Amino acid sequence: MSGNLTGLREGTYLNDGSGGVAFYSPTDKNAPWVYNRWVGDMVPVSSILAYDATNQNEKYRSRAESQYHSFLSDYGQVNDPNTLDPSTVGNWFYNYGGPNNPKSYSGGYNYDLKPKNVSDKMSLVHDQAYDKENAVGGLDLVLNFSVIDADIAFVRNQFTITEKYLSQFSSIPGGGFIYTPVIDPISGSPLSFGTSVNSAIQGSFIFVVTLPKIFIFNAMKASD
């Protein structure tokens, strides 16, 4: 097989009778390759588009052109500094629970990923509230008075999720219980045990860490 396919990723299957798949590099504008059944090998898409197509391979050429435009779109997105950098995805809890929020290639926080569930949504709201106050990191979590309302709301919302999970189970006379599911508005599934536990952990952590800050802030207000 000719052509340098090192580092290339698989693209869209060309269901046009060619029996091949398209390969292209998201960072190399000159390296999209497709399998050409008439050549019997991998060839650059650019060579297909430049070729004076015969009636026999006009359909294939059309598919290749479509594939090429798709590649150019991917190429532009990957090289956009505001695009999500996949290597930054992965937090303590879901996408937004914890200190390791996703970032763009430019280094700024990126919120393109959808929250995985309602607990993750509350983390996202908390993070965005911090952004509005230019608050970042553990120091602001412990000392910044301007985000106290966001901290209190976060703790309340996370504990509410745990309470709603527990409310799904109600005992009945004579023993046993009835399960009445509460739907997670983000995931569309019933609130899970895992979501409940993670909400309780996050709510408890933020409560403990921010309690001294809240106590000091209220004492300062009372002395005014």
C-alpha cells in the first residue's frame, strides 16, 4: 500500500462500490488518502479531484470530493484555537466536577461538552459563576467572598440531588418499598446511585472547604 499513512485516522466509509475507506490526517492538509479500486491502492484525494474523470469513475470522484470537503472542515476545526482539546477532557467527577475542566487549544476553559447528568450540570453552573468573577482554583474557593452565593447554591443543589434520589424509594405497610423514579433532566434516565453518591461527596467537600469563608464573611457583615 503506497502513501505515508503514519498517524492518519480512519474516516468515512465510501459506500460507492470502491470497497475502501478514507484516511486523512486532522493536522496535515495535504494528507487525505482514499482507496481507489481502479488503481487498487491508496491515492491522494487531491489526485482524484485533479483527474479528468471518465464516466466510469465520476460517481467515485463525486464521493471523494465530498470526503475532501469533510476533511477540510475537520482540519479547520482542529486548528481553531477555540476548539476543545480532547487531551484535556477528564475530571474528578464527570466533565465539570473537580479542578480539571476541559480546555481549548488556546488554553482557556471550554464548555462545549454537554454535562453528563444533573450533578455535572450543577458543577458547570458553579464553574461559570466563578468565571464571571474571574475566580480560579483552590485559593478563590477558600478565600474569595464574591463567589459565596455560587458556593452555597452548589452545595444546596448537590444535596438536593441526593435527596431526590432517596425520595424514589418509599416503604409500604407490611414491609417492602415502592420505587418511583425521578428522572434526571440532563441524562433523561432515573437518578442513579452513582450520581447520588457523587453529588453527596461534592456537596460535602465544598461545604467543608467554604464554611470558614462563609463564617468570616457573615461575621464581617454583622460587625458593620
